[in-house]
Amino acid sequence: MENEKTWKQFKGKETPSSVEINELFFNNIPEGSEILDFGCAWGRIAFHLQKMGYNVTGFDLNQNAVETALKEAEKTNKKNIFQVQFHTANAIELPYPDKSFDACILQAFLTTIIKPEHRTLILKEANRVLKDEGIVYLADFGQNWENPYYSQRYERDFAKTGEMGTFIVTKKGKPPGKELFKAHHYTKEELMLLFEQVKKFKVEIVHETVLTTFQGNQTKGYIIIAKKI
């Protein structure tokens, strides 16, 4: 994926991870479920879910972050009935058998996918590894044209990214500065269209919320819960 080298620059717990799990996850996915965590980084979400009573498999492109998660898992797995495991893998070609998981969590993950064709492939892979009637829980950032901080970035970076809503994230949060990675903010229609294109999901919940970026900004976000059909 285009952002692959970018995300591998982060070491250990440096990988941005700021979005909290909404109660909608726990209301719709029963304890004891087998969860696949997309873009798990160093395992922040996975370890939280383990504490809440879920078995979690996490994967990420960043081997260093995965190794950090594995070291922590050696400790947490000894203390918990519910277990976590981690792998280095690519979301567009998952190393897991069909119908392996009860739910997939994509927590501020699609924002890092800047090639539209890859987004569809990722949801198709999620569908493949889900058990019948399995759940996708997706939480991601929405386009925020009301906020000049974001609207100016969308328009400024369009010439470089080629897609409205995709922008360059810098270390200082604004230009000039070193590019950390590219990110995409979605319209609700974009997210719904992705599920329609995959065709094997029924969207059950669309919830507008406020999410926190890794730089501490509060912005519009969406939570979608969809069932495999």
C-alpha cells in the first residue's frame, strides 16, 4: 500500500493511536468473541478489548510496532483468560482462513488508506475472514468543512493528493513541516458506498460522533456497524 513505508517509520508506541472505542462496539459484539484488529500498531485497542473480555488478533504492517505488542502480550496473556496475538500482515491480503472471526474492528484505519481501490479490497478481506453474520465495526474521521483548519488543508493538498479530503499530516500539524503521512477524511456517502460496493454487508448502524486526532484535535467522525450477509 502507498502509505506502507510511511507507517514503518514509527517505532514502538510512537504510532498514532488516539480514537477510543465507542460503547456501540460493546453493545453489539458479545464478550468472548474473536476479534480481528486492523492496523493494531502496538496493541492499544487490542489490550483494552482483552481486558473487556474479548480474544483479539491484531495485525499491522509495522513489524517494530508488532514486536512491541508481542512483548506486552507475553505479560497480559498470563494474567487473562482472554488472549491476544499479533502478526505482521497487509490488510489487502490477510493471512487468515475464511470465516475465522466474529468481528473486525477498523479503528481510524481507513483514514490511512489513500488509494480508493485498496479500501474496497480491505472490506472484501474483512468480509472473507468474518464468520456468517459477523460484524464490522468501523470508526473513522469525517470531512469537516465547517472547520477552517481542515477545509484549508483539504483544498491546499488536493493538487498533491488528487482526492478531495485527502491531506498531508505534518509533525507540527500545519505547513511547513516534515510530512508524517497522508490521511483521508470521509463523507458519510463515501463510507456507505464502500459497503455497497462490497455487496456482502448490511449496514445496521451509522452514528455521527466526535473523534480525537493524534494531535489532540476534536473533529467529526462516523461509526458504522455492518453485518456480513
